[in-house]
Amino acid sequence: MNGWIAQALWCLDRRQATVLITVAWIQGSAPREAGAKMLVSASHQWLTIGGGHLEWKAAQFARARLSAGEGADRWIEALPLGPALGQCCGGMVHLLFERLRESDRGWLEALRAGQQSPAGCVREVGLGEAGVAPWVRVWVPDETDADFHEHSAQPDRLLRPDPVRGCLTLRETVRPDSLHVVIFGAGHVGQALVHILGTLPCRVTWVDARDELFPDAVPANVMIEATDTPEAVIDEAPPDSCFLVMTHDHALDQRLCEQLLRRDDVAYFGLIGSQTKRRKFEHRFRARGIAPERVARIVCPIGEPGIEGKQPAVIAVAVAAQLLRLRAERSRQVAAPVRAAEAAH
């Protein structure tokens, strides 16, 4: 999830002295994956690298450097996750600390732009040793970048020695979140769902003609589309998107459903409503000559089975759980051929 980029730029815009903390290398068991991030200022912190004493200690290191106002802007701390930190993971976590300054705006802006490309982009951080000055650079990798792909093959270790430059180098890939969710409707359920999805690894397009219903501020991974032509959003959405139709108007719901049924590349298609609403819509679609197997793709009622309730927050939790299950299933499908190839060797 790439909300840290927007948050870091937000801190720079407000001249708020901030340290970016990245889990750079994991040895053994750890509460978060390599690449997890946290931002720390003198009085606030955003995101998480795993909570507990590890996170408290990391924030302490960051605030001590901010308070001192001196020392390197980038450095590594290795923290064992044992009795000393009151944690029982038993591993070792190497954290990269980066004191953000106005001079960092360039690579942050480049990351924000580059992450939108299908392949994403790479951030490389060099930690100066043997007279080498620290640096940060961003680029888009290609299929011939063997060194990059070797790095990518070890997801628990972003930090490695660079014998050519004589320093330590961190490389991480920043990609668009694979789960793209399009929500039609800014009513109570839409509001509750966006609140949850704003904390999850996904991209959200939130659509409604009633501009006044949208809040003044939305999470960094949410884009508002206040439009009178929501069907166009369906046409423009990328393949494998997830769609949720939950507007205030059944006639509009039907139009959107018919538009969605024309696409063959939808990952998930949910329609808010009861079994009665589903049967009525099925009858209308049959009357319009839409094939039953297409109509069967509609998820209605929406939400993970077993989570029951009509309160907006309950529905939102059930839908978020359903989307996360879908995301996990897709990840397993992608990983299966890779595991098979590794086993063959």
C-alpha cells in the first residue's frame, strides 16, 4: 500500500520535520513484511511497522534524531525481536531511517507518478560508505534489468551490499495496488466502505453525481468521480476491476448493472440489496435478452457469507472481507506457478 508517499508529501507541504522508517531486511520471524513503512514526527506517527515495543523503539530513534537536529539523514538500526523488546517473534529486523527534507520532494513526486505505470517503479537508496555520498533515485525497470530481478527474488531482503559502489543499497518496487475497486454511491454504506478501504492495500474510485455527499477529505488511495455519466467510469475502468453498485436509485442501479454485464473482464460485481431485489433484476435482465450465465456473475446480496446485519458499518465490513478474500485468492493463483518452478529446481 502506497499511502506513505502522499503522507510524506503532506508532511513536507506543512514543513513538518518527519522521519520515514522502512523495514529493510527481515531475518527469521517478524510482525511486518519488508517494505512496510511508518512516518514519525515530533508529535505524531502514521502507518505501522508492526506495533509493540519494536515500533515504540523505532519512533524513539527517529524522534531522538529530529530533536538533536544533527547526524546522518539516512541510517540503519538492527533490532532483535526477543526479550529485550518484549516481543516473541524471535527474528531480527533491520530498519532504514530517512530524515525527510525539501530536497526529497523530487523523488517522492517521481514515485507518485511512476507508481501509476503497470510495471510500477523502483526506489533505490544508497547509504554512503567509504566516502560515497548517500543518494535516492527512482526509475522504471525493464525486462532486461537482471540485477533488479535478482533483488526482487528475495522479498524479505531489500537491503544488500553493493560491491560496485562500496555501500549498502536498498531497492524496493512501488507498484499500483492490484485491487482496484469502483464504488457507485456515496450514501451511508458507500461512506462506511470507503472508510475501511482507505486503510487497505487497494485503489478506490468513488462515483456519485451528488457532489455534496462526498467528504472534504478522503484517504490517499481514494479518487472521487462526481459525474452525471457513471456508465463512462465503467467503460474506462481497467481489466480485473471490482465494482460495487449501491446507489440511491434502483433505475440507476439497473443501468449500471446492464453496462457492467457487457464486460467480460470484471473481477467482482456486487449489487447491494436483498434476494428479492436480485430476483426482480434477474427477471428484468432476462426480459432484455441478457444470458443467464452473465446475470449469474452478479453478487447480490453483497458481503462475506456469515456476516449478517443491515447497519452500514456491518455491510461495509462484510464487503471488505469479501474483497480481501478475492485478493488473497488471486495472489495464490499468481504465486502458484512461481512455487511450482522453484520446486522443480
